[in-house]
Amino acid sequence: ADHTQILKQLLALAVPIAIGGAVQTSYHVINAFWVGRLGTDAVAVVSVCFPVNLLLISLGSGLALAGTILLAQFYGAKNTRQVNHTVAQCLVAVVILAVFLTAIGYLAAPFILRTIGARDALFDGALEYLRITLAGTVFLFLCALYQAILRAIGQARAPLRVIIASVGLNAVLDPILIFGWGPIEPLGVNGAAYATLLTQFITALAGIYLMLRPRFGLRIRWRDLYPEWAAISKLGRLGFPASLEQSMQALTVMAMTMLAAKFDTLVLASYGLVFRLLTLTIIPVFSVSMATSILVGQSLGAGDNSRARHATLVSAISSSSLMLVIGVSLFSFATPIMMLFVPEQPDLIAQGALVLRIFTLTFPLTGLQLSLTGAFRGAGDTFTAMLLTIAGIWLVQLPAAYLLSRHSPLGANGLWWASVISSCVSTAMVVLYFRSDRWLGASGIPPLAVEKA
């Protein structure tokens, strides 16, 4: 019965997170659709700015995750005063970090674009576009934060309406600001940036308003908003490893793309196709991983270690089983799936199907690994979660990808088999650390200094 109850709690958290993730992904699809109508240069401007935006999202989501961990533990301990104080300090920390990054980004934008490789023809357009998007950093971070706060207190469904409305608003603003409408002048590619900025501003305000509605029991006093550096540094210590881990995964995609580019266009194109598919398949188990962090945090906050361990095991079995089903389906229908994407290119269909089939072998292990690292984060052990991820990527996957693709008969296929090897090694390390129970000790988070109510 306890298994069923935990599974229900996991699903109640994970399903809205997955829907929210899928809806937010459509944000980029809508932008790409309208910008694509402007021609190659406009698409190139957005593409060259994308890694910077990805890095900002990684930094913002790290701080939001830190807030989730602390709040879930205080919520589990039924410490309402600490919950409210932590919410206020999260808001302060997010605004400080966002303002700092915006200022740095604005000044360093020309250098960043030159480093990424923006050509002279694109440079001015990309610089303007990037600076407009940087202006939305504070709203981007606040959007991530209000969702994290509501999820931490078990209200994962609440942000969905705001997320769906924001995508609808962006879909309406995009064509109006890009192509003009009535008295509104066409702004071209910058219209897409302004549409996103305006949407983020409205969404952040709506999200914070929703979060502070009486039904959620969150009450922030003005004195709680005074920056308390002990609390902010605690959030930083928890959030920085998570940010670094996400940034590393973005760098891995860049490194794998560079290795694939050494071969013919067919290899590069097949990796690009399969990777986009993989980002969709990972949404369900990534959501379960986030749900696991919340449940484990709440259990440890309530002082119930056995429930934290139990929730992790239920999550790991469910995630691994789900990924096995997805993996078997994709393996079986790899060729027809590739034909949907590139109907008239038999060579690319064959190569893409092969790459997809090799990657599906890692799916059950990925599900298991994500659930366990989710538990480590929920216990406040974000440093070990980061260390295990980085070790798997930089000590196993990338060296193996280089050696197998360059110095073995596998050639380009060595790139994909390296991911299978890395997945096996990483999962083994994660399982051993889980069994040691050392991660449970990381939950001893001292209360933040709060004056008595």
C-alpha cells in the first residue's frame, strides 16, 4: 500500500512538471517557426545567441533547485516560519544574481559573440538581439523560481495555467512584433526578442501573484526581504553545483557535435536529429527525478529517512521501467521515426536509425540514474550529484568517444557506443553511492537565522 501511495505522490508532482516542460519547449518551437519566415540571417542571429540563453537558464534553474531543496525540507518539518523566510530570501537572491548577470552580460556581449563566432555580417544584429534578451534575465529567473516554490510545497499543478497562458501570449505577440500589425511597426528578428521579454515580464508578475495567494499559505513580511547573506550563501552552495552540472551537459553536446563534425555531414546530421528526439524522451524521467528531489526533501525534513529511501527506490524502478518501454518502442520503430523527419533521404534514415538504436540501450540506466541523483539533490547533496555527472561525462564518455571514433574499427559509431559505456559506469557509481547511505547525512541543513515571529 505504501508503494502505491508513494507512486501516486510521485505522479502528482511529476506529471504537471512534465506537462510544464513540454509546454515551455513549444515556446522555442513557436519562436523558431516565426523567425524562420525571416530568412537564414535571422535564424543565424537566434542560433548564435542560443548558447548564452541556455547558460542563463542553467544558472537560474540551479538557484531555483536550491530553493526547492530547502523549502521541501522545511515544509516536511512543518516549519511554516522557515518556509516563508526561505521564499523571501530566494526572491532576493534571484533578483541580485539576475541583475549582476544582466550587467556583466550587457558589457561582455560583444566579446561573447566574437568568442562564439558571430561573423561581421551577423554581429550587429546578434548584439542587439542578445542585449534585448538579457534584459529579461530577472523575469526568466523569477518564472523558474515561483514554479520551484509551488512544487516544493506540493502544488505542482498550480503553475500550469500560467505556463500555458504564457506560451499562448508569446504565440500571439511573436507575429505581431516581428511583422507589424496596424500601428505597430515591424521589428524583424528583434520582435521575437521583445515578444519573449514582454511575455516573461507578464508571466513573472502573474506567477508571483499566484504564489502569494492565501490558499497556498505563503506569507512574506517586508523585513524578510532584507538580504541575509548566510541564507543567500546557503542557496548559492546548494545551487551552484546544480547550475554547473547543467552547464556541463550543455558543453557535452557541444563537444560531441565537434567530434561528429570531424566525420561527414551524414554523421553530424544524424546526431542532431537523434539528439532532438532524446530531449523529448528525457522529459518524463527528468520530471520524475525532480519529483523525487521534492519527496525526499519533504521526508528528510520530517526526519523520516526510511521513507526517503523507499520513495527513491519506487522512483528508480518506475523510471527505469518507463524508459525501458520507451527504449523498446524507439528501437523497434527507429526507421519509420527517422522517415518522418527526413522522408526523401535513405542514407540519413539508415544512419539516424542506427544512432537511435544504440542510444536506446542506455534508456533504462538513464531512468535509474536520474532518480537516484534526484534523491541526492533532495537530501541537499548537490555537490556529489554534480561530481558523479561530471565524472561520467569528462572521465568516461568524451575520452571513450574520442578513442573509439578515432582509434578503433568502429569509426563514427564509436561516438554512440561511448555513451553506452559511460551510462554503465555512471549508473554503477550512482548505485554504489546510494547504497552507502552517505547521501542521507547531507540533509542536516541548519535552520536559517530568523528572528522569532
